[in-house]
Amino acid sequence: MHVVEKHQERFERENNAKVVFNFASADRLYQQIYFGSPSDVFMPADFKWTKKLKTDGLLDNDQYWNFTTSKLIVILPADNPKNITTLLDLVRPNTKIALGAWGIPVGTYTNMTLTKIQKTWGNRSDPGYKGPQWEHYRDRIIKNIVSYEPMVITVTTKVLMGVVDAGVVFVFEAKFVGPKLQYVEIPSSVNTIGTFAIAVIKNTNNRDLAVKYVNFWLSEEGQRLLADYGFGATH
């Protein structure tokens, strides 16, 4: 959301056009496009939804591109009242956690990460086993979840407001908020890298502009702008 808004004014000026954004979870946007809502470009946080549109025959030239990535990070209120400093602290009783709903990309990736931790760090038969304190990690986290949010930004908002003690979001979201929050890193061995995709919709009424818009994000300049906001490369 933040990075495309940063680019909006320039694209509108250079192309004498008006860019209208529709921010929502990837599954909801997919449904809107599938059922005929007018749209030109689709940029979901999980490429599987673009792949589904391709299967449905709804992409221009049956094409989409995986154009950027992001990993996960734990965010905490600035005052961190529960003194959370490690991933293990999240399973302490009476810790309130907000996560993305399992059906949206950030929720899907969070669920995958929690499962990885439980199956490796908390699995006595795995070489990565870290001790009994990590056993049933995902199950214990779920007991502390008080809110499954429809968008990653609402997870951030609840943490910023102090409504919850912790949340899990994409790194780019955390980077945008900056010092207003505290953070706990998730090691790469268990972190989940989300792959974002971009495509032109088949029934677009603005194909030339849509192609230009997509090409910008695939260009070196577009990739640098994404990197400035905490996104990663696809390779």
C-alpha cells in the first residue's frame, strides 16, 4: 500500500492518468476480479491467487510475474508491557496476539512459520530440536490469539494501539512504521518468504497503461523502490 502510493503521483503525471487503488486481502480481490469487478492490474501478496486467475483464463496473455518478496517479523507495542524479547515469550499465558486470518497471505505465511517451529525446534526426532520448551509451540500460540485480522495493516494498528501484546506482519510493514514499535526477528530457518505477483487483467479497458504500470514494478527502478520499503528480490 505504502510503496504504490509513493509511486502514484509520478505515474499519473507521466501518463495523464488517474490511478485508483483497491486495498484488500488477496482472496477478496481475487473474488472481485473473478466475478467481474472492473480492474486493470492485480498485485496480491501471494502468487497463488494470480495463478488461480491464470487457470480461470482471466489474465492478459495468460501471464503473471513474481515481482517481489517479503519475510515475517514479530511486532510489539513501543512500551512492550509484557517484556517480550524472544519468540518463546509469545507462548506465555495471558499474552494477547493478533495475526492475519489464515486465509490471507500474511496469515497463511504465519501459520506456515508456526508449523515449521513446532515440527523442527519442538520435534524431538528432528535434528533442529531445541528443547521441550518449544514442543507444541504452534498449539500454545493459538491459545493466545485474540484476533484474526482481515489485513496486515489491521494487525499493525492493533499493536500500535496496545490492544494486543504482539502481532506478526511482513517486514515492509514494520519498516514503514519504524520506531513506533519494537520487534523480534524470526530466524530464516523457520521464517516464511512470501512471494508477491503482478499481472494485467484480461478484460482491462486500459491495457496499454496497465502494461506500463506492470513494467515499472518489474524494472530496475521499480525494484529499487520496493527495496527502499523493505521488500526483497524474487531470486
